[in-house]
Amino acid sequence: ELSETHSLSLGAQHGCAVVHRNVGEHGERQVRCWGRNDAAQLGTADAPQTCGGVACRPTAVAVALGWQPAQVEAGARHTCARLQEGHVWCWGDGQQGQLGRRLPEGTTEGAPAVLDVAAVAGARHLGVGAHHGCVVTSDGSLWCWGRNDLGQAAGSDAVAWQPVVLFD
């Protein structure tokens, strides 16, 4: 099932891969995730085919038609994917800004949602840490978001709730 893998990333207790799947005449790329799903980091509210409470088989992330992922990155309890056209989508635990947007206290994002900053729409490279993420865009800018207690996302705030430019 993972024979044509385009990207693979392992988080603290989950993993994800971008795989090619043959569908009819055309193939499609999918993000498939497995492992612990306590914060919806697998991209679904529930994980089918569980083994002792964790998803033991790669589960397809539920997304809109035409979604063409190029890269996936797994954090501690969140996941982000870079699409071929350069948009970045994130899901899972966002309590420390790691989804690039503020969520209501105590909630998680089970469905992928796009980073709502026009400047990161041209993402060419994506990196995700335990509680933060960064992209390099097509113009060479570096944008980061999430936990910032050690300067991971630059700026002076403890959390960068939206992507901020570190250099352009």
C-alpha cells in the first residue's frame, strides 16, 4: 500500500506518508497516517482498525477532491502537509499555535485546514517541530508559527498564532 511513497515523517507517537494510489485511469496522492490519535493528528476524529487504542494501519486523511499533497510533516500531536501548488494544511493539536491559527481552548482540529496567510501560499519546503512549523516560500522567505518559548518562531510572543516572517 505504501509502494510509491513521496514523503514520510514520524512524530512523537504517529507517522504519516504521502503515497500514490491508483484510482481508475488516473492515480492520486493521499496522506495516510497511523499511530496515536488523541488530538486528531491522523486527520480524522476516529481511527479505524485500532490495535490497543491506536491506528495500526495507515488511514487516509479525509480531504477535498483535487487535494494533491507533495510533502507531509508530523509534529508531537499535529501534522502539516504541503500541497503541490504550495498551500500548507495542518490538523491536530493547536493549543500552542502549531496549526498556524488560534483554536478555542481545549479543542483540536480533526480536519485539515489551510494556513490562512497569503504569503505562505507559495511554500516550497515545509518543516515541523514538536510544537511549531516553518516554510520556505518560492521567493526565498522563511515563515514560522507555533510555540516560541525558545525563539522557534521568532518574535517576542510566547506563541506565534499565525505565520510570521523571519527573513525575506
